[in-house]
Amino acid sequence: MSIRINPDLLPDLLVSIQQSQQNEAIATQQLASGRSVNQLSDNPAAAAALVSNHDQQAQDDQFLQNNSSLMTRLQSADSTLSNVVQVLTRAVSIGTEGANSTVSAADQQAMAQEVQGLQSQLVGMANSTYQGTYLFSGTAITTQPFTLDPVTNAVTYNGNAGVSSTQLTDGNFVKTNVPGSQLFQSASGDAFGALQNLYTSLMSGNQANIGAAVTQAQNALSQVSIQRVFYGNAMNQVNLAESFLNQDKISLSSQENTLAGADLAETATNLAQAQLANQATLSATGRILSLPTLLDFIK
Amino acid sequence: MGSLSGALNIALQSMLAEQGGIEVTSNNIANVNTPGYARQRANFAETDPVRFGNVTLGTGVELQGVSSLRDSILDLRDNQETQQQGQLNAFINGGQQIQALFNEASGTGLQAPLTAFFTSLSQLSASPGDVNVRQGVLTAAQNLANAFNQATNNLTTIQRSTDLSVSQSVGQINSLTTQIAAVNAQVQTATSLGQNAGAFIDQRQQLINKLSNLIDVSQIDAGDGSLTLTTNSGAPLVVGAQSFQLTTQPDSTTGLQHVFSQGTDITSQIASGELAGQLQIRDQEIPSIQSSLDALAYNLGNSVNLQNQAGYDLNGVKGGNLFNIPATAAGSASGIRVATTDPTKIAASGGPAPGSPGDNTNANTLLALQSQTIVNGQTPLNAYSNLVFKIGSDVSNAQSNQQAGSLALQQIQNLQGAVSGVDINEEAANLIRYQNAYQASAQVSSVINSLLQTTLNMVQ
């Protein structure tokens, strides 16, 4: 005698129908959202990895935003310094011409007037701002760094010697400024002092003093040029960081896709299979439930 | 020697017996869709023979009784598996509500506010003197504190609603044990009278199965047909005709309902069934998540405060607290608040000089907290990401167990069906057999009737 089987097939059939409907629902949800992880329990490890992935992406975005404004600030400082170089070069050539014994005192005085103009231009440049804050006042960015005494032509530094560092990428710091005192009034080259001396010596017509002032101006010129290299380097670093961040964003977004993205082709196939399975189960259930029993043959 | 009246009697008894068979068959067919019904069988037996000298003659058939076909071992396994299912389903139900609060897949968790707080510090480091950026840090801090508060509130709401379910489950358990005790008494009576208690046993198994869905049940056969039901840890539920009610009382500190049996707190001993799953969510899962959130809020808040105190604000004054947090970790996620509305109070600067708004030394150190292991040996984000993993895997493990269990349950129920299920074909075959036998016996009595007539005519 064979083993009796459960005569009630309905529970099994219902489970099969539910199963295929569930598969359909899962595939539809994945297709609709484009994601294979819609709840933490779908893939806890991927969900946890998504936390750091999303965090990293947001950080990268912030770094890119910081870097782009830093870049503009650095560019603005650099182009200001390039103008400073022109001013100082002009001062050197005026001084060299004025040191010539053939130049008349009147000409020297005219030159002195031009130098005075250069001095005030230079002060203006050294007081350059970017988005309302001073570029060359150290970390005292709201304090105007240089003031010109209209009588003596002497220039005073009001900023500080602070240097800021900013993170370009995670843990990668770059210094973002050179204090004005170091650029324009350092021991290796004092631009304002040089122009003040040049003015005074041209006014007095003392050739030796003019010569000394020209040397000072040349020193100041080379000091500014050397310090300008800092800005060039910083911009290079920002550029490098930017390409790193853009690359990192691409890898992060590809990682996100691997972690939580639904493979659309596969999901579409799954959906088609689930639909097929569902139809097959329904058709089988319909047939099984309407099978005749022995009762149908009793007359 | 045999007699015609004896033969007539046999035929009549046979018709009665087959009639009983038809009645059993009809009852089986009637109950084909009744949940918990175990098919019944008519037990026919030949009656004692009589001896006439050397001749022994049979005296026909009798319907000895009706028995229900059920396998009590399968019933037990069904109950046990149902207990597991009940527990897992209740846990999954609560777990799904919890994981929706931290659904990082759709960005509804704490990662966004946590990250936003640190990116606001990153921005502060880039523009330490900008009051709008400073305001942005305060807003991000506010959002982070709100997210902590909100997550705690939501967890508490789930805990409270689970607490309500605990009370409801206890109510259902009490109602079921009362019904089981009543049916138990009927089984006891029927058994003592030697009657078929099948229908009552069907009912009782149905009720015990429902009870199993709610709480762990251990059953002992009392020997008189009745069952003694206790929890696995021995708290009595039903003994004979008596049921023992469970009661609930709110805990004096948490206000959450504890379950008592005969004055003893059995809350922590409930091992399976929906009640166990609800208690697991209420007393273990939610407090554990809450304590992780508390640790995160407490350590992050304290570290930010300490670092802000180490720097100088926009006015060159030593920094104070950015967050107000409770003195201990417990309750920090619900208690964390932003301490100031003044954006100048953020200590971005490393030195006291008031004229250096561009100094970002301390802003950088504040920002660096995001990669420091300040939360129980983990960075804030890793601590949170581990929590997300725990929440997700607790639900996903319960789901796998639930699926495996439901397959096992399905198999057990198929086995039960194989023993107890009504098969229409089988019933139809029986019906034909009983019909044939009934018709044959009727034919026999008609023949005997004509024989008796013949005999009477002979006498005339």
C-alpha cells in the first residue's frame, strides 16, 4: 500500500502562488527604484557600506566646493602679485634712469612723482580683497593690511604673520596664504621701503642713495617673485586635488552602484521569469482544483 | 442451528452498521474544509459467534465506535514550529519598523545629518571668518541634534506600540487558555465515558496551536485525556479544567508592562511565540539601538565641546560648549541640544588674537574629529555604520530563520494532512462500499422475508 499523501493540495499551491507573486514584487520594486537594496535587511553589509560611501561622496563634494573657492582666491592673489612685479620692475627702471648723471633735477623730481604714484598703486594692490576679505593680511583677513602715511610715504603693516592651512582632500593640507609682511616688508626685500627711499633720493637727487634704493627695489622684486612661487605651487596642489576628487567621485559612484544598484538586465529577466512562474502556477492550480473526483462517477 | 430470524437480525444489524459508516463518511465530507478537523473512521467489528453443537455461526457486524485519525507527535511539532514562527514574525514586524527609521538605502537615516555636520566644519575651515558659514555650522549642528532626538522619539514610539501589543497578546493568551481548559474538561469527560473525544481534541489542538503562536507551550498528557499546559519555564497555563491567567503590571522605572504568572515576573523567561518576539523588540533590540545612539551622541557631542573649548571664537574669547548633553551617555540622543544660537561662538581660531578671523587652526581640529576614534574606539560614522549593519542583519537573520521555519511548518502540516486530511476520493469509495453493503443487506432481509412467507404458507 502506498503512503497516504495530504489530500489537501491547496496550501502548497497557495504557497507557490505567493512565492511567485513575491518574486514579481521584488523584481518590480528593484526595476522601479533601480536599486537592489531597498531596505537594510535586503543586504545589511551593503547598507552599512553605503553609509561610508554616501559620507565620502558628500565630503568630496564639499572639498571640491572649498577647493574651487580657494582656487579663485589663490588666482586672485597670484594675478595681484604679477601686477606687483610690473610695478616694481617699473620702479627699478625709473630708478636706473634717475641714477644717470645726465638726468636733470626737474626730470628726477618728475620721476619721484611717478614713484610716489607707484607706491600708492602698490599699497592698493597689497590691500587687494577677495570676496570682502584681504588677501595679504595673514589671518587678520578683515584688517586692511597696509596703510600709507601721505606725508612721509611710509607704509605700516597692520595684519599678522598667520598662515592658514586648508584640507584639499582627506588629510591633505595646503597652506593658503603668505602674510603681507613677508611679501612686501621682509628683511630679504622691502618693496614699500625701497619705493619710499627711491622717492626721497630722487627728490634730493642723491645718486648714491638712488643707486641704493634701486638695489632695494631689485631685492623686493626678487622677494615677491620668490614668494609668488608659493601661490603657483598651491594652485598646482589644488588642481591635483581636484582631479583626484573627481576621480574619487567616479569610483565612489561606481561602488555605490555595485553595492546597491539593481542589475537592470538581470532584474528584467527575473521579472519575466517570475511572471511566467506565476502564470504556470495559476494555470496548474486551476486545473488541479477542478479535477474530477470519484464522486463525479457515482450515479 | 441457525434461524431465519437470526439471519434477518444479522441483515438488520448490518444495515444499521453501514448506515453508521455512511454517517461518518458524510461527516468527513462535510468537514473537508474545516480547519483542524481530523478525518474519522467507522470501526466495524464482527459480533461474538454462537455455537450450536459442532457448528459455530457468526452473528453479524457491529459499529464499535468512531475514531479520529491524528498523530499527536506531529501536532506537537506543529505547535513547536508555530511558536518559532510567531516569535520570528513578531520580531520581523518590529524590526521592519525600526529599520525604516535608519533606511540608508533611501537616505532617511543619521548619515546625512552626521556628514552634513562635518562638511559644514570643512566649509568653516575654508572660510573661518564668514558668518554665513558659521551659521551653516550651527544649522548643521541643529539638524544633527534634531536627527538624534527624532530617532529616539521614533524608537520610543515603536517601543510603546510594542508594549501595547504585549498587553494584547497576554489578553489573547488568557482567552485561549480559558477556552482550552473548557475543552480539556470535555475531553476528560468523553474519555472517562469511553466516547470518541475526537471532535473536542480537534478543537483543543486548534486552540493550542493558536496559543503556540503567542507563547511557548509545553504540554504533558495527564493520563485522563486532559493535557497540562505550562510555559517552557514551568509557569502553569492550563491544568485539567482550570486555566491560569497571566497578568501584566507596568515596571516602576520604565513603565513597560511586565508579565506575571501567579505573582512571579516571568517576562524574561518567555522563550517563543509572538509575545517573546514582541518582548525581544521592546526589551532588547530597541534598548540596544538606543544605547548605541546615546553613545554616538554623547561621545560626539563631548568631543566637539572639548575641541571647541580648546579654540577661540570670532571675538577672540575662549570657546564654550556647542552642544548641551546629559552628564552620562544614557539619554544623550534624546537630550542633545545645540548650546548656542550665536554663530560667532564657534571656536575656529587656534589663538586668542581677536583680529584674526582667518585663523582656522581649531576648525581643522574640529573637522579632524570625523576621522578620530571617539565613539567607543570607532569613528562617529563607523559607529553608525556598524549600527546600521546590526539593525539590518537582525531583521535579515530573522527573515531567513522565518523562511526556513515556514518551509518546515509546511512540511509538518503536509504530514498532518497525510494522516488526518479528508480525501474526497477515499470518502467516495467508502460511500460506494457502504452503499453496496447496505443494499446487499436489504436484499438479504427481503429474501429472508420471502423465505419466512414461504414457511408461513407451508403451515396453512
